[in-house]
Amino acid sequence: QVQLVESGGGLVQDGGSLRLSCAASGGTFSRYSMGWFRQAPGKEREFVAAIGRNGYFRNYGDSVKGRFTVSRDNAKNTVSLQMNSLKPEDTAVYYCTGSLGLRMGDAPTEYSYWGRGTQVTVSS
């Protein structure tokens, strides 16, 4: 099975940008669909973005469409999340996740492998 480690979180001003990275080890990375979820204090885990095994298909949550971009580099076993025009409501712990299935929905139960998360804080 695959192990996932997120990095790149931090503090950014309202309207700023941040790029998160997720490093995968174990298994064959190109077999996994990958995704990002986030969870703010007192709220349920929210779908952010997903990307297919070949990197061509992408899906985004409504709250981040037009602002966030997910990408992957199968040669480096990494998936990234470029976050632009950040808002205070984007503040959350961001989790990298993976699945051996073909579906790329917005439910956390559709994904089997999870990182421990990285904190993103947007100041206002």
C-alpha cells in the first residue's frame, strides 16, 4: 500500500498563493487516483480536488473552482495543489488521499489512503 506525506502548508495573507505537495511511497504511484480534502475546526471533511491516474481528468469542489489547480508528476511520485486567491475560509488542515478505484467523487469513503495533513492558515 501507498504512504502519503503532505508538505508546503503555512501562513498566507488574504488573496495570496500557496502550493502544497504530497509525496507518495510504496506501491505503484501511477495506479492511484489522487485527491485533496480539507477540514476546518468544527466542520466535516470537505472535498477539494481530485486527479486521475494519467493526470488528464481533474475534478474540483465548488468552493475552489477557478482558484485551485491539482497536478501530478508520476515520475516523481508526487501530487500538488496550487492555491491562488486564498480566502480566510480556506483555512484548514489539508489532506492528501489516494484510491486504486476509478471513481473520483467527493466522499471521503471513496478513498483508502490518507496522509496526516498540513495546516494552511489564511489571515484577514
